[in-house]
Amino acid sequence: MGGRLIQSKKRPTCLDYQITGFRDSTASELLAEDWPSTMLIENVTSQDLVISEQSMKKQDILVFQANSLHALFGKLKKLNFCAIAWLPSQTLLLAVSDIQSQLIGMLFPNGTLVLESENSE
């Protein structure tokens, strides 16, 4: 599967990458059936704030390879942040891999990804 990943236009600069996604051979071929050809990064948050009751269960994991390295990759890695893209029937959480220009994606059914408040104990 291939397409584009862009960062929200609310930001001062709009990032636009060509990416190719790869799924595990055991994942459904229909996994990305309703995805748009352009995925929008709606939010960036600390990986430490991501909580989900589903996170301990088996999630669909995808690997995305970008056509080029961008400053966002370094920033996400340095700050231990992840990007969030809301898809029609899923939420995609993207974290930077140790491999250059590669993102690891974890899919959550809509409504199951919970972000903890930075102020909560």
C-alpha cells in the first residue's frame, strides 16, 4: 500500500511525504480498505501519555517507509513522541523506528485509543 502522509495544515509548515506501508502476512488484506490515499497527522504526543485497554491485546502492526528523511522523524525520536492519524474506522499511532526513514504503526479501532492527560497522576 502506498500514499501520502501530511502534517496538519494548522502548523506553520506542512510536511508532505510519500510513504509505502507493509503489513504482516497474517494481517487482513482488507486492513487498509477504507483508508484515504493521504493520511493526515492530526496530533503529536508523548509516547508516555498513550494508554489503551487494547494495548496489551494483539494489535495490527504496520511498517511505513518514507521516501525521504524529514526533520519530523528526528523530532519525534528525540522527544519520544508519536504521531496520531485518525482514519475512517481506525486510529493509527506512528512511532519512529531505529531504521532511517521508517515508522512503526499500531492500529486501534476508533474509540479505543486513550491519551492520558499530562497532569494526571
